[in-house]
Amino acid sequence: MSDLPFSHFVRLADLPPEGRTFRIEPDARTLEALARHVDVVQIHAVCAQLKVQPTSGDGAHVTGEVAATVRQVSVVSLEAFDCDVTEFVDVQFVPESQIPAEPKGEEDEVEVNQPDPIVDGRIDLGALVTEFLTLGVDPYPRRAGEVFDAPLDDESGASPFAALGRLKDKT
């Protein structure tokens, strides 16, 4: 089983031929777990609108959007602030048996369009929401308009290492 904080399974056999749209909004406990997972202070809300469309060959195509409001800490001011995250989803799913094996020795080369697996006739929309939320959260957040200003050099032109050297000489 997965160690992801959120699951929402859909059995493909239960879908009509035209597909179905799912609106997914995790509860408060799940939002807390998601916040820890994506390393943010808090997640106020997550809403995903995902259409699951069966495809030929027992596959599925998932399209839609994951939107969230998260609280992060600015890397510039160290103040917490809220920001919106929006990620568009477009993922193909195929049965596990149809996913090509990765060539040996090429772990660093990731194929961008590799389909996701259908496991036991189901896909996990919760895992998909978690994945796209994680991708959408800025790892180096800053509030709008914040700019990091590097400290100005000392007017004497001395390097900080020269100052450390003077301290060493005093001992």
C-alpha cells in the first residue's frame, strides 16, 4: 500500500462509456495530513474536478484541475502567507501489464509521457490530487512583491574572511 495521505479509488468497470466527472474535496483531517506531506504550514482547501474517461485497451484518460489555498512561510521575510495553487491534470492510465519496463541503467532518464498504472481495475484519484498538489506548491515561496536584497559589501572592501582572520590573529 501507499504511504500517501489521501486515497479516492475509482473502479473503471463502474464508469459509463462517456466517463464521469468527480469533484473531490478532502475533509479537515485529510487536509492536515496533506499539509504535512507537501510541507506547508496549512492547507485551507483543496478542490479537484477530474473527468475520468475510459479508453480503448482497458485504459482511462483523466483530465481536469486541482486547486488549493495553502499557507506557506516566505523564504525572504519568514512570514506566513496564503497563496493559491492551480494545476491542470492530463494523465493516461493503462493496466499495469501494458506499462513498458524501464530499460536498465537509465534511471535518470524519465519518459515524460509514461502512463500511470491501473491496479486491480482501479485508479487512485486521491494519489493524483496529492501528486499535482505537491507539484504546484512552490518549494521557495515568497509573498507577491517580495525581493531578496543581498547585503551590501562593506565600504572598506574587506572580505568577511579577512575579518575572521583578524579575529584569529588576536588569539
